[in-house]
Amino acid sequence: MALALLATIVFLFTLMEFVPGDPALVVLGEGATEENIAAIHKELGLDDPYLVRLGRYLGDLLQGDMGTSYKTRQPIAPAFFSRLPLSMIIAFWGVLVGTILGVLAGIISAVKQYSIFDRVLTVISLFGASAPSFWLAMMFVLIFSVKLGWLPATGSYSFKHWILPVVTIGLQCSASITRMTRSSMLEVIRQDYIRTARAKGQTEIRVIISHALRNAFIPILTQIGSNINGYLGGTVLVESVFAIPGIGNYVLDGVKTMDTPVVLSGIVFICLMCSFVTFFIDMAYAFIDPRIKATYGFGVKKKKKAAVATAKTTEGGEG
Amino acid sequence: MKKFVSLFLALLMALSLVACGGGGGDTTDDGSTPDDGGSASTGEDLDTLKVIQGFDPGTFEPGNNDEQGYNRIVRQIYETLFFFDENGELQPWLATGYTWDDDTHMRVTLREGVKFSDGTDFTAEDVIWTFTRAIEDALPNSHYNMIDPAGCEVVDDLTCVIALKYPCSTLPNHLANSQCVIASKAAYEANDGDYLGGAVVGTGPYKLVSYTPGDMIIFEANEYYWREGEPKVPNMEMRVVLSGESSATEAKTAAYDVVLGANTREFEGIEAADGVHMEYGMTANTVYILLNTAKAPMDNVKVREAFARAINAAATVQLAYGDFGEVATAMVSPGIGGRNEETFQKYYGTGQDIETAKSLLAEAGHPDGIDLEITVEANDTQRCDMAEAMQAQVLEAGINLTVNKMESAPMREYLARGDHQICIYGFTSNTMEADGFLSQLQPGSSALARIGYDNQEFFDLYTEGCATEDTAARDQIWEQCLEMLMEDYTMIPLWHKELGAAVKDNVEGFWWAKDYEQCYFQFVSKS
């Protein structure tokens, strides 16, 4: 994980080197004089060689210093961490809503394959996957805020404010989860052990939930993880429409104003969070699939003890 | 199945049409959105002014940023020595008067009894310290370019002398700009320059209570404010909404008292909404086509004139802005010193003239036409629209115009290097005289590269204007400077900018300050 992060930082830092534009001109604005441009270059260390600046940035980052914004001349960390919870709320609640909707729809589609339900849900999921999030968001605002006046149009100040952004993300996210659940479930419900479970007289709900869904859940979980990672830093358009000050827009604004420290710190932190999400998703596999659990060595001691006990009993019996 | 899919798609289409149709008139009974958070409230709170604006300040450092949006926020906390009123007239503010000791030393008398929001006295030392710090820290403020900090002097608590590197008789006008607000030296030193915390101390009508980055700024009345009865509304919640479309949506729901920064294309829809109306104001900003006289083939005046003849400015502006603002009728906006409509008519009054454009191109050695490039900021849809309209217009004259759309930051560098041939850009005469933008076209300024102009006579005339104390005489000099720019076809004025704000019907006292597109919420009241 550390190596991946280091590679990301170096790659991004290098990439920002090639972005055309002088940050000093952005900082100084219309009336920039040559004298002031030189002063800003000196202040921001822009005249230093690439390796010196990269080393300085990495050193500061290791000490927990995310740097100072070129534009506002203020530390980045407070501005970044005040936005982070909002992006996390959108990402996690959106994915949660999307997962609930998507898994339910996927199960129905798979169990009732080629039925009218399957076709309707397939159309809806295709629509969800292809409709741009900003369009969905604007439609919701026009209908529920401007036309009906039921919900606030923008902001993030109460439960009501969160409904539209979360539903927008949730609907879009549910599309991919529906398709993944459907295909994964279709594969599983044809297996012999499902037939066996039915033959043993278990109820259909128990067969679907305990036997089929559990075995089909690994690819769904991967999809959920990938959605969380995508939405952590990628809800710029939804943030924009609902005027939610998340990190997506903060980083985007940094790109527009050549505010390299803001862009780097933002993306590095998003990468760090994505690494953690991926790590937890990997861990979660073990709790769903006992075979994976075994490869991690969970419960091995217990099994060994049981095996030893069995062996002793067997030996005793023979003697 | 096909029937079902058709039905579903038809329903979807109907839903979209319902959502897109009208939308302006329907709000809840009390004219607000039914939320329970920071946006609107069901009961009208007369003690809190709710404002939406489109800039996230990031800091509250005076002069940290030269953008109007930034200074619109900061100006509620800090104040200037002079002030342009609703009519664009210069008024004393923190200063009560000034005299010239000589042409480079202005003696300023400060208002007695003014206090900062922490209760300390406002003194001449704060004034000189503000200027000196801004210059030493290279803050983006071109209004201080002429100030010589070493020569400035604090005479007593209420008197100071501002020294200049060169004569500048419009210095009071420059100091009225909201970039030139005065801060507290003591608060800065006591708080180690923390302009998100304790250093945010000014003499303005409001003081900062809290700031949530990218979201909300909360103000409350400065209890020591020197103007009695102001601010008229004691509390102010200023929300940051960066998207013009989202601001327009909020304006239509009439949930906020004042909404700035709504998309201009939505103004009509806002006007149609209940409980809200638009307040318009002309500004000192004019949008120009800048022709780079230092870049071939634009270094040939005939090519520049041919381009000016080939475009239809009125049709271009109409396409981009409709009836909003004014098609340019002079080099600077109405009300700006140095404006002369007659000279504009002389050079640009004929409008589009394709035949003349063709013959000028032929005279310039391009009888078979010419390839040119116009650079515009990609995010500015109106300017992109104008560039594309011109692309079609000039084709008839044999000009093959390529539109180069660039992001803001790379574009600034591209223009500062003088790599462009033509670009669209706006200049603000923020001193309410033409020198407000002429000062940016002087040697040493990065903006000069946009027209690549190297005319010593022009620079000398500008310097003479700066040294002229008599306003009428000065205006004549500015007229001559502007005529030089037209005569050499360096810039073609297109549009005099107008601004609009959505204001609730129960809100009074809102007006746009012309000089730097500011609004002073201390005058705004609710009923």
C-alpha cells in the first residue's frame, strides 16, 4: 500500500509539472508585474529544481503537513478535512442505498429470469447506468424542489438536504449492482448444492438468501468496493448541482487554479482512503467465503486442535 | 414486452417534460423551501440576511485576491479610505479628506472615533502598515503599484502621508477599491497573521463569526461600527454556491434574501418566480476583442482593421447576452471618465463591412484570405459563443478563424507570453476613470502582452494623465489615450457588462456598486 501511494504521489507530482500555466499568474491576477511574479516564484519555491520540490513535498507529507494553498496562502488540511465528511456521507449512504436497491432488484431479476419483472428491472438498471448523474440530479431538483417544493434544492444542513443527493448516487450505483447481482445469482442458482438445499425441503427464501446469495456475494462485494472508491472522489457533478462542498469540487478547483498542493494532497488522500476501502473489502471476503478465510489462516488453530483431539480419540480406540 | 418498454419510455419522457416545464412559479405557500436546516426557514427571520454568492474565499486576508467575488465578501468586514456611492461618485469613508503636499505625496486625514471590531482604535499606523504589508508580501493588488512604502509616513493617529513612486492624481479613486481595505495591525501581530482566526478584524459593518470552507460564512454586526443604524440587518448568513445553475434554482424557490451569481440565462425564469425580483446594475467592465499587435500577422494594422470590419459586434453580443448589458458604444462603459462615443463611431461605427475588410486584407498582402486564431476561456460559455459567431462572420471576408478554447490558468500564461493573435478579455475601469484599465496596459504589467502594444507616445500620455489633477483635463487625456488604442486597432470593445441579483420582494436597499461590482449589505433591510 505504501509503495502504491508513493508511486501515485510521484506520478501526480510529475504530471503537474507538465500542466501548462504559471501558478504565480493565477495568484497575482490581472495586475501581475514582473517583479511580483518573481517574488511569488521565490515564495512558493517554484524556481527550485523538480527533485528538490518533490523531496520537500514528500518530507512535509511524511510529517503530516499537507502543504499550503498557493491561492489562499492558508494550510490545506483544515479546508480539506472540513469537506471530507460530506464526501464520505454521499459516497457511503449513496452506495448503501444503491446496494439495497441493486441487490434486491438483482435477486428478483435472477429468480424470475425472463419474466416481466426481469425485463423492467433490466431496463431500469440500463437507464441508471447510462443517465448522467448531473442530469438525474437536475431532474430531481426540478421535480422535488422547484415544482413540488418538498425538499430543499441545495445544501447539506439536515436529513432532508441529503435525500436527493443520496438517492441520485444510489440510483446510479444500483444499476451496476443490479447487473452484477443478477449475473452472479444466475450462475449460482443452477448449482447442484442449491438443488440439494431445495430437495432437503428448505424454504425458497432460505435457499436464495443463505445458499445462493452468500455464494454469489463475492463479485457483488467487489462491485460495492469499487463504487465506494469511485464515489469518494468522483461525485463532482452531484456536489456541484446540490452545492455540497465536498472534496471533489475542492480538488477540481485546485486543478483550475493551478493550486498544485491542493490537487496533490486531495488526490493522495483519496488514494489512501481507497486503499483502506479495498483492504476492508478484501477482509470482508473472508467472512463470506470460508475457503478464503482458510487461506488467511483464520480458525486454523481451532481446527488443528480439533484434528489433534480426533486423532487422539482414534489412536485410543485402536489401542 | 415492446408495449411495456414503449409505455415506460413514454412515462420517462413525460416526467422529464414536467420537470423541465416552467418551474418558476411554484414554491411553497410562504415562498420558501420546506427545509429545516441552514437554507430557508418557514418563519421569516428579519434579523438575519440570507445571501447566496458564488465565491469561496478560503481566507479573509485583505487584498489576498483581486477577484470581485472575493472582495465582495471581505468588504463586509474591512473598509476603504474612500468609497464610490450608488451614483459612482467618490465619497470620503474612513478618510475625511486629503490634500497633495506635492505631486507624489498625499496627506490623508482619517475619520475620528472609528474603531475596529475588537474595540481598538483605527489609526494612521494601520493604514500605512496595510499598504506596506501588501506590497512586501506581493499581494495581488495593482492599486498599490505606485505606492512607495519607504516614503510613507504616520504623522499622528489621524493623519498620514502616502508617498508615490510617480504622480498619480487618481490615488483616492484607487484607494476606494475594495482591494484596498484597511486591516488592524495589532490584531495581525497578536494572532500571527491568522486570517481565518483572530487577525480577521476590520472596521466594517460586520464581523466574522464562523466560516465553513466551501459552504457558509456567518457574520454578525460589528458593535463598534461608526455609522449609526448600520448594518440594518444585524446577522448575515452568506452561503457559497459555485454553480450558477444551482444559484438560479435557489433564487426561483425564493428561499434566500439575495442571490448573486445566478446564471444569466436563468434571469427570465427568476423574474417569473413568485416573491423574488431581479436587481440590475451596469458595471465599469467592458469586454473587448484584444488584437496582439506584436504577433504576426496581427502586427500589420491593416489586418487588424480588416478583422474589425469583418465582424458584426452587435449580432455577436446579441447572440451571447441577448438584451442583458449593452452592446459597446464606446471604449469604456457609461459613466466612466474618458468615455467618448464620437471617437468610437469614427473607428467602429460603420459596423460590419465585408468589402472593406477584403480590400484591407488584399492591401496587407493577403488577397486570398488569411488564417487567424482567437483564444477564449473554455469555461466562459458566452465568450465561446461570441468567438464561434465571429468565426462564421469573418469567413465571408476570407478570414479562416480558429477558436482556441483554453482553461483559465494555461490561458493566462499563454496570453502573458504574447503567444496569441486575438483573444476576448474584459477590463474594469475600477477607478471610475479610464485609467483603471489603462494602468494595466503599461510597461511591466502582464496584461500589456495581451495587445503587445509598444507605443511610447501612449505611455507618455498616460503618465501625463496621471499627473493631471484637474478631472476634466484628465478625462480629455484619457480620451486621447483611448483614441490611440482605437486608431491602432489594438482592441475592439464588444459589450458593457451588466450584473443581476435575485432579491426577495421584502428586501430593500440593495444596489450594485459600479466600480468593482460590489454590494454593500449594510444598507440592505428586510420587512
